[in-house]
Amino acid sequence: MPGPLRRRLRPDELTSMPDHALVGVVRIPEMQSSPGRAISKRVLFALGALFAAVFIVYLDRDGYRDVQDNELSFLDCLYYATVSLSTTGYGDITPFAPEARLINVLVITPLRVMFLIVLVGTTLEVLTERSRQALKIQRWRSKVRNHTVVVGYGTKGKTAVAAMVEDGTKPSEIVVVDSNPTVLENAAAKGLVTVRGDATRSDVLRLAGTQHASAIIVAANRDDTAVLATLTARELAPNAKIVASIREAENTHLIRQSGADSVIVSSETAGRLLGLATSTPAVVEIIEDLLTPDEGFAIAERDVERDELGASPQHLSDIVLGVVRGGTLHRVDDSVVDAIEDGDRLLYVRKGPA
């Protein structure tokens, strides 16, 4: 293997970095919550800390005395905990009547806690954001499995992701790899996990969990980038399904040799549709309908039903286009699949939305 290519394929510095250093490179989508819910959670945490302090002081109440040298009651312990946690101090003005102390606990302290939440809450959240992101990255990297990695989030990558989501794939199960921060912001806004970097580098793809992915979509803007990204992805994930898009048909053999299972030539496909549209525009409309899963017809794949075993795929109620047997697709008129067998999958025209 040539020297430059070997350098690109080696496990590099990104995967050896600590999780906190990956904040800004890997972005895990946030679960949005209302401001009221966020404040309520903070209030509950504050109350939990308060009553924990009260419990500790009450257990050790024999070691405390007030200014009158009296033993502390539960109310005294509650008062002591509130003024201590709220950092107000004590000693200069001390309510000694039970009613005054009760008012201090029930009215003054809640107001003080609300003030601290408004004043300090946002600052603390900003200060802890990097740590939270590092923890989320660590958890995600340890759990991510059988996901889909999309290389490139341009027009092709964005459309591919939209098609997967429309077909039932969860956005959290899709990882987008791109070097453009702007397009990654758009991907993150849609709930996708994003990794910023060059997808031809093995450390970037490792960071995206490519070695554990079930499918990889290569939608790079350049054919040479697509070839090298496919080669790197295949080395990391020998069993993953790799689908790649290229612009020119002459590069098909290169990207197949690099490890792509399926290759889509965007320029030729668009050219054929343009040619068909001049003479038979209805054909183009049907093709667009088949490629849109949320309305009209759609091309889908399903398992064979028990009562279909032994039947001809041409005589089913569904419009069958092909039969997948042993991982190989056979056209419906192929004599090899005259009779449907157990374990076959049918490629058919699905009516209506999923």
C-alpha cells in the first residue's frame, strides 16, 4: 500500500484523544425541554440537598446550641440548614421565636432559592456544558451499534437521510460525517449525531463508530473522495453494507474494487431522467412516485409470508419486481426464482404510505 494511503488508514490521533477533547468534533443531539421543566428540576435538586443537610444536622443535634444555649429542635435544624445552604450566615440577626423561624423557612428561603436559581443557574449550566458533552460522547461511543454512517451531508446525503427517516429510521441511529460546520449544524438541528472531519481518514470514521455500523452511505461531492472514503470504511467495517454515489460512470469499477456493495451514478441517472422527460414525462413522474415513500407508491422489501411459499412471484397480489435469495437479487422473470422458497425476500411495489 502506498505511503500516503497508509498514513490515512492508520488509527490516528482522534480516537486516542480523551472524550473531553472531542467536544466540538462529535456532537450528540440534545433532548429539548421546556424552561419550566428545567427550573423545576433545579428546585427539586435544591430541596433534596436542603433536606439532606437537615437530616445530617438533626442526627448530630447534640453538638449544636443556639445563642440561648438550648438544644436544637427539628425546626432549629431546618433553620440552620437553610441559612447555611443559602450562604446568608447567622449571628448578627437571629430570629429566636418559632414563628419567626418558620416564616424564614417557608417564605424567605424559597425566595432566596429562586433568586439563586435565576442568578446562578445559567452560569453553572454554561460552565458544566463541556463536561456534560464529554460524558454524553463517552456514553454514545460505548453504546453505538448497528447504526448508519452517512459520509457527506450535501444534496445527496441530505436526501438520503430524509428518505431513511421517512422509511422509519430514527434520527439518533444516523451519524453524519462532514468537514463543513454549517451543514453539520443543519444535521444536528434535525436530531442527527454529527462528526466533523475528513471521512477519508480512518480515525474520523472510527470516531463515527463505522467499525460497528450496519450500513454506510458515501455521498461525497468528489469521486476521488468517495473512492478513498469507501476504501477506508471497508477496511474498518468488512461486513457493513456500503452504498456509494459517484458522478461519472467510468469510476464505477474503482469504487466497487474499493468495497462498495451498491453504486449509484448520479450524472447518468439524472441524464436518463432528463431524456425520458422529453418524450415520456409520465414515466419520470412514476419513478419519482416510487422513490417517495410517504405518498403514492413506493419500492420496498419484505419477508415472504407462509402462504406464499411455492408460488410464483409473478402471480402474487403485490407487484413483485425481484426476489432476494441468499443475498443475491434475481429479476422476477428469472427461472431461478420460479417458485418462492423459505428465506426469500420480495422486492415489490408498496401501495400507499408505510
